[in-house]
Amino acid sequence: MVDTPRPRLGDISEILAPAQILLVSRGGPFGWAIQRTTNSRWTHAALIDQTSGGLWIVVEAIAPGVYGTRLEHYLEDPAYRAIAILDVPKLTQAQRDRILEVAWLSVGQGYDLWGCAGILVKRRLGLEIGRRMDAKGRRFCSEIVSFAFEQGASWDLVPGQPTGQTAPGDFYTRPFVRLLWEWPT
């Protein structure tokens, strides 16, 4: 088996644009549980943005909550076994700006662990209790992405699915979402 070299930011910087979606796959017990529950390899989702100084960053929700971090973190950390960049080509620049505004205004909110449990209960047991378990004002990773698209651009990324019931792999399978890049290939 030949190892595919880890990508560097310079390898993908030409395809990056604000309000794109980052998907990653990570091992470990929590990653394994997400993969089993959602039947997808993707364990985390975030929104890509760029600072005025040119630094690529992501807005994401992980414990303890919503915050921003460098995009390079996902490229450099060997714990991430797969990475994908997705785009919704039909978005206008104004919609992209508003999506990111909504996401950045969520920074500081807590992590919605109950929402994750709601997805497990619904997808594995078929019980509709996720909405009652949703912690108002808190978000998990794919929830912040869905919420920002819905509130910022009136765009339902996963039609028929409440924002609090979306999983990272749901974005990968949408017909209007385009896969721009994936590693390993």
C-alpha cells in the first residue's frame, strides 16, 4: 500500500473561497460513533473563510463550542484520515458573506451534545426526539453549517431535514453541492 502524501495549504489555495464546506474524517471512539450512526465516512464539517490578511480559517463547532481555527490544522494533523472541500456554486457573493456573518456571530455559543444524541436516536432507533433535545443557541458541527446557510442565504442544504438533524456526510451527497477536492484521492 502506498501512502498518499498529506496535502499542504499551497496545494489547494487556488480552489478555496469563503463559505465553502470542509469535511473531514477522524478516527477514535467519537468519530467511529458518527460514522456508524450516519453511514458516512465524514465525521466533521466546518465553513471556510479567509481573513483580510489572507489567512484561511474555518468556523466550526467542537467541544466546547463554536469558534474559528486555522484551516491548516486539518491538513497537518495526521489524525484526519480524509478531507474534502465542497462548494455551492449558485451562491452569490452577498449570500456567501451573509452565511459567514451568521456563522461568526455564533462564535462563543456552546456545543450541542444533546443534538448529536438526537441524531443517534432518530437515525438508529427511528424516534423523533431530536428537536426536544436540541439545546437552543448551541450547535454541533454540521448544525452550524446548516444553520448559517439557512439563516444567511435562505438555503436548505438538506431539504426536509431540520438543521439540528444534519450530519457531515449529508452535505457530501447533495446534488447542488459540488465536490471541489478530496484527499486521499
